[in-house]
Amino acid sequence: MPYFLFYIYLSALLVPLIHCLIIYRDLSGSVNVPNKAIYVGDRVAISYTVRNMSKFTAPYIEVENSISRQLTGEEAPRTMTTLNPKGFYTHNEELTLKRRGYYQIGEIEVAIKDVFGFYSIKKRMASDTALIVYPKPRELNSFRITSIEQLGEMLIDDKAFEDRSRISSLREFRNGDSVKSIHWKLSAKLGDLIIKEFDNSADTNVMVFVDNYRGLFTNDKDHRLEDKIADIGISIVNYYLGKNIPVSLQTQDGDKVVEVNGKGKSDLKPFLEAFARFRGNGLFDFSVFMKKRMGVIKKGSTVVIITPNIDRAIGTQGIMLKSKNLNPLFIVATDKENNTGYIDMRVENSLREEGIPVYILDYETNIKAALEGRQ
């Protein structure tokens, strides 16, 4: 009788364990995400499916996924279900995407429990599912920079890059058009004012350098500084490409150089992807990174430098760019609330004295208003 009771007790322990192990072996899962272009602020449908491919019922399945936490920063509640033999369970949820980025989200964790609650075995199930969330460019109507030179404020728009020897199209006069652009002969013939629109100069070129040296992002809470720089960068690139002005973006990804080039609005997608993947992980100090590229920048180029740091080394490079007949422009991103970003006031003043514009945009600063000169 004692042996009989012992075997009964042993069976009561082993059978649920064996049952759980069989379910563990035959359980699979997958994550489904949209395959369209997705931007920060979009609301998207995400789903995951758990399948029980065994011949036994899974009495208690608890599913925990990190998808919501990755995409929104909020924890999703665990879901519990029972799976019949060859059955499946699908969970759907809609999320509002709060951050740009590249997310490997093809993993869910399932806890398998027996009917008596003796055992709980966890299984991680991964699939090659990724989601790329693009930053949303601010549509700039103009890009105004403030200079301390006697010229005062200079508005950089399509007029600044025109080659007035090449007419691209004609149109009717609109309020705000320059008198210099009127086609007088044709206007006299038609009896209405006609405006000449010009192609951009052939040598117009913009270089955008983004500083992501990892030492500057050590204390970047919730990636706020990274996100601000990405938003600034894509807004500026979007503006220039919208004017059909060639743009070259250069930054780092670890020890690799990231370079993206475009000439028009149709070339925006590679820039979107570069800024979606942007991280503060550059291996080389930015002054070293810039120094290696100083000699390949075309004469007369506009050089936009986006950085969380204005120190003596980077200030010196700005002045060197100016001395080489280039047009440098600094945009400094900071996060005062979390004390990230560094500005040496003496360097900032020196740059301004040399006629080099310096923008300072805090995390809370409205990008569109600041770059259009309305703030």
C-alpha cells in the first residue's frame, strides 16, 4: 500500500510535467505588423498568434509581450487563454507610436501551466519580424537664419539658390513676388503680369553632418536627445529636397560611416530610414569625424552641423569651414530638463562674431517655429 500511494503521488507529479513539456515542444508563435510606411504619431494594428500544434489541450497559457513597451513605453497587460489541440489564439491591439526607431519585435514569451498549477514553464518564441517607424518631418515654409552681420536676417529659400540665367517655368503674378522676376515683354503682350521661375544653380549643394558621438549621449534619458536631433535633421533635409537642392547626409553608426544622398523629394525615403535608425552610438569624436571629411566638401556648399555639443574643438572647425569659402550653420540640440547637451558660451559668441549662425533648440522647442525664425 505505501508503494502504491507513492506511485500514485509520483504519477500525479510526472503526468502534468510531461503534459507541459509536450505542449512546450509543440507550441509556436508569430507577430504580424503592417508592411506600409509608418510614422511617429500613427496608430497601427499589431497582432500576435500562439499555436498549439500538439494533440493535447493546453489548459492554461499566459502570454506576455514586450511589443507595447517597445513602441509606446507602456506595459501591456498579460493575456490568458486555453488552447485546444491544433488550436490557436490571436491577440490584436492598436498602438499609437510615440517614438521613431527600428524595432525587432518578433518575440513573445508564453508561460505554460498545468491544470493543477504545479508547474510553470516559460518559452520564448521569436520570428524575423521588425518594424521601422519613421520620424515625421516638419514642413518648413522657409529656413530663416539670424546673422549678426550688417545684412541682418537672411532668408534661405528657393530664391537664394536660383540661377537667373536658366528659366524653368512661367506663371501668373502672386502677392509677394519680386519685381525683378517679372517677364516684362510677355506681360505687356498678354496684359497680365507674368513671373519667371528659375532653376537652382548647378553648384548648389548642402552637406548635413549629424554628431552622434556616444560620449555625448551617455545620460540621454528615454532617448529624448536622439529623437530631437532626428526630428531636426529630417525636417531640414525634407526642406532642401523639396526645393530640389542636392543634399548629402553624413553621420556614424558605431564604427561605420552612414552616408545618404538625394536631389529631390522622391529621394526622401533613404533619409527617413537613416534617421529612424539613428542612435547616439558613434565611435569617433565628432571633431575627428569632421576633420577627415573637410577636404571633400564642395566649395560654396552650405554645411549644416547638427550637434548636442558646442565646444572649442567643434567651434574651431566651424571657423575653418568659413575660411574655406563654405557656409557653415550650427544647430545645437539640448535637453535642459535632463541636463544633456553642452554649450560653451564663449565658443558660441565667437562663431556668431564670425558670421556663423548658431541655433539652439531645446527638447521642448518647436522646430518649425525656431527654424522659420518665428521664435
